[in-house]
Amino acid sequence: MGHGDFTHSRSKGREKPTIWQADQDVDIEDLTFVIPIIISVVLLSVFLIRKYIRWTVQCPSNNRLDGKTVVITGANTGLGKATAMELAKRGAKVILACRDRKKGDVLARQIRIKTTNEEIYSYHLDMSSLVAIKEFVDDFTSREPFLHILINNAAYLGPKATTEDGYERTFGVNYLGHFYLTYLLQDRLKRCASSRVINVISDSYTKATLDFEDLAMAKYNIYKAYARSKLAMILFTGEAARRWMSSHVLLYGVHPGMVCTDLLRNWPGLTGNILRATSRILFKSPEDGCQTIVYCAVANEIKAQTGKYLENCQLFKVKKTALDKDMAQKLWELSLHLCKLPPEPKTDSEVRSIGKHEVKADGKEEDKKLK
Ligand SMILES: NC(=O)c1ccc[n+]([C@@H]2O[C@H](COP(=O)([O-])OP(=O)(O)OC[C@H]3O[C@@H](n4cnc5c(N)ncnc54)[C@H](OP(=O)(O)O)[C@@H]3O)[C@@H](O)[C@H]2O)c1
């Protein structure tokens, strides 16, 4: 008789079925007792992990944004959509910058109806094309006099592909496109100072390396490409904050946590299916995930925190690699080159270091005469 064969044993006067094993009999009644325990432990673990991942600090500020104009990239779904809804409720004029204009129009109508805020508009913006980004900026600046808040949210995560300009797509859409967009909009942001740029980042950056000699990523890996694009966004946040501090353009990097959105839709194969199923069970809702983005858009108390990174409406420290000023400056210069923009000679921080300006922690600038 082999493992798993049934036999019968006498126990307390009555016959019970058992499973025969090499050195012991396992009582079926014992198994019916053990299985519920295993199921309970699994369910409890899932419950606790879910609670941990979904832990969210709701935006503590009730500030409104009446009279303020906000642009959100990738606004037609996920975090962008949830953020648009919340900022519309707070009275902002919201520009939904989407690559699918029809989806943008449908959402604009939905938000107008739900919030009774009529100032919701959709524009075409494809982050994978420098030409399309320039067209968006021209269209936007010709129609809208103000830009108070720019939310760089759109992202691609998927198999290896390139942008229209031939750059690796994850880097191109998630980082370079946003660099170019923000750069072209900087005059409008400076005119509306103090204005805010919110870069949606991800803690995946900790797994990233940024090799300037291998921007095409010869050994492509979906997650590493995504992580690299987010590392670039973090470096960009710090560098732009230093450069534009004296113009009172404030920058923040927001990690929203793990959120159930369409982000994983392009991840192929079994891994993609498992990740999507897991995200539906464990991850936060977009409404919870957008709380820190909303906080950075509205809160007064974070004005002095330009160039910082937040999660759950609190500051968090990023790793040293993401704070490397030389790397950030190199990336800035390379990005200007990739976007065919002219090089810039000086940063605000360089200007400060020779004593022309002194910028205090609260963002106010004091003139200081050269000795
Ligand atoms: N979900 C998470 O767990 C998580 C965690 C950390 C950080 N984030 C970040 O949160 C941000 C929002 O992502 P999400 O989770 O809300 O994902 P999502 O639901 O997939 O939203 C991404 C948005 O980006 C848009 N997009 C993609 N390629 C574009 C392009 N070439 N031009 C213009 N728009 C483009 C998408 O438009 P289409 O619908 O037309 O494709 C979509 O609206 C991203 O920056 C992401 O990296 C997410």
C-alpha cells in the first residue's frame, strides 16, 4: 500500500477512516481541523498585508483651488483621473492632458456633472512625441493665461518599445517627455509663482541604475526600465527645485504607494496576470492613492519643502543615489540635448554659491551684495 491509501483504524470504539503514512496514521478528523486553521492563517495574512499596503493618510488640508489652473498628464484613468476629480471638487480649472482625446472629453463631461465645476477641459498630449508635447504647450499657452500646478503623472510600463523620437519608451514617456513639458512651461509657471510641479514617482527607483552610456537599455527589463525612469524623475525634481527656487516654482516628488490602476496592463505573460490579480486584491484605490498628490497641490505648510519627496502626506528620505547633484546636473544637461534645447550655463545654486542671492528655507529670496 502506498502513500495516501485509505485504511481503517479503531478509535474509541468506532471505526474511522485514516490515511496511511510511513510511520503514523493521520486521522481524517485531524485534517478537517488543520485545513480551516491553514485557511484562516492565509486569510489573516492577506488581510494584514492588504491593510498595510492600503494604509493611507487622507489629505489633511481643506484648502480650495478656486481661480487656479492645473494641468494633469495621463489624466484619463487611474491616479490622474482620481486627482482630477478631487481638484475639480476644490474649485480648480483642470486641464486633462490625455493622448486619447475622446477619453479625455468623456471624462471632462463626467467630472463637470459630478462636481458641478464647469472649468474642466481636455487637451491632446502624447508624451511619447516631442513634437506633440510642443504642440500641446503651444495650444495650452495660446488659450490659457495661467498655470499654477503641473502634475506630471502619465506613465508607461511594458515591453521594450521606442518613442516617436527613437528613445527607449519608458524613459521617454515617464521622464524625458515630462522634462521637456515642464521646461517648455517654465515661463508660465514662473509667471504664476509661487507655482507647483508635482512629479509622480515610485519607490521602485531603489532598484534602478542610470547608465548614461546605455539609455537604450540593451538588456531590457520591464521593472528596471520603469525604476530607471522614476529615478530620473527624482533627480529631475531635485535639480529643477534648485534651479527654479528663486523663481518660486516649487517641486515635489510623490510616491502614491501601491495602487490598483491600469499601470500593469501592458505587462505580458503569467507575471502580468499574477500582478494584475494581486493588485486587485491588495492595492489601494486610486482615490486613496491620489491623496498625497492632492496634498502637494493644496497644502500651505509644504511651501518650504521644495525639492522634497512625500508619501502618505509626509516627507520621506530618498536614497543617496537619488540625491546625487552631479548626476542630476548631468541628466539635466543630457535631457536638454536629447530634447534639442540649447544648453544652460548656470543654475540658481551656482549663482547662490557665488553670493549673488541668498535663498532662505521658506523660499524667500534675499539679495546679498558680492563682496
Ligand atoms: N499604480 C501604482 O501602484 C503606482 C505606484 C507608484 C507610482 N505610480 C505612478 O503613478 C502615475 C499614474 O499611474 P497609474 O498607476 O494611475 O497608471 P495608469 O492607470 O496606467 O495611468 C497612466 C496614465 O498615463 C497615460 N499615458 C501612458 N502613455 C502615455 C503617453 N504616451 N502620452 C500620454 N499619456 C500616456 C495613460 O493613458 P492611456 O490610458 O491612454 O494609456 C494613463 O492615463 C504614474 O506616474 C506611475 O508611475 C503608480
